[in-house]
Amino acid sequence: MVLVWGFLSRGNDGLTLVMVALNSLTMLVLYGILGGFLLGVGKLPIPWQALLLSVSIYVALPLVAGYFSRKSIIAAKGETWFKEKFLGVLTPITICALLLTLVLLFSLKGDVITANPLTILWIAIPLFIPGQTH
């Protein structure tokens, strides 16, 4: 999702990719530890197996699948084909998937959003702070 937003905003693709990769690797290591810590602070039982399964399914699996699928596609078809053809077809699909995800998230949580307008305002404030433009 971050890569799609970076593409749509015409951001620096290399920087976005590095940030996403670092975030994914950090989540692999720290998500379970942080989740366990926060559950422990609240004196809740720590479901280590569930935390490990969540990290495996939602972080490790997509990361490994993306790495190996990219390597195998480039080995089979070449980097030029990957960049020009494959990504050309994949880009509109990812944008539609992102928009569908947003529609589903907001439609399923519309009652929470309308019930907490001040929280939404606090979340929105950083979005209006001007940043560096390229």
C-alpha cells in the first residue's frame, strides 16, 4: 500500500522501497516482542503462538513471496520485461486493490469514524502540514 501511495504521489521510488523494506524487516523482529510487551503490561495472557502466526502470515509470507516471485520472473523473462510489461499490468491492479481496501475499511468502520470526530481530526492534522516537494 505504501508503494502504491508513493507511486501515486510521484515520490522517490528508491527511498519508498528502502523505507518499506526496513519497516517490514523491523516488523519481523519487533512486532511479536512489542505485542507481547503491550499485552503483558495490561496483564493479559500473551498468545505467543498467535503473535508468531500473525507475523508469519502478514509480514514474512508476503515479503518472501515478493522476493522470490520477483527473482523468478526476472530470471525467466528479464528485467526489462519485468519493469515494462509486468509492472505495467500490475500497477493498475494494485491501485484498484488499494482503493477497494480503503472503501472497505471506511465502509465497515463508518460508525467508529463518525462517533470519534476529534480523533479523526488529530489523525488528519499531520496530513495538512506542508512537506518537502520535488
